[in-house]
Amino acid sequence: MNTYERHAYNHGLAGEYDDRISYLRFLEAEFDCQIPFEMIVAAAELLGPTEDFDGLISTLEDAAMGVYA
């Protein structure tokens, strides 16, 4: 976990999640396992941690709806 991630998760910016993996597992459950965990992780790595609560969510919503722009 890099400095940004540690700061975000340690200072409550990520809410109730202990670390980024916990948050990504939460997203897997939120999308009712429509999106494989490996795809969630790949998208998160591609977008970076600054997009965890914005761009990643949009990307996963698009993926769940079958929109791949």
C-alpha cells in the first residue's frame, strides 16, 4: 500500500474499510458478483487509488450494464 492509500484508509476517507483490498471486496459484493473480483482489481490498478471512489465506481457501473466504451 502506498502513502496515499495508507493516508486515505487511516484517516477515514475510505470509511469502514481497513485497506484497499477490503474496499474492493466490498465493491464485489455491491455489484452482486456480476463483475469478477479480478476485473475489479484490474480496473482499480489501471485507474489508481485516486479514482477508488469516483472513476472506479463509474467504470464498474458501466461494466455491470455491459457498456464498454
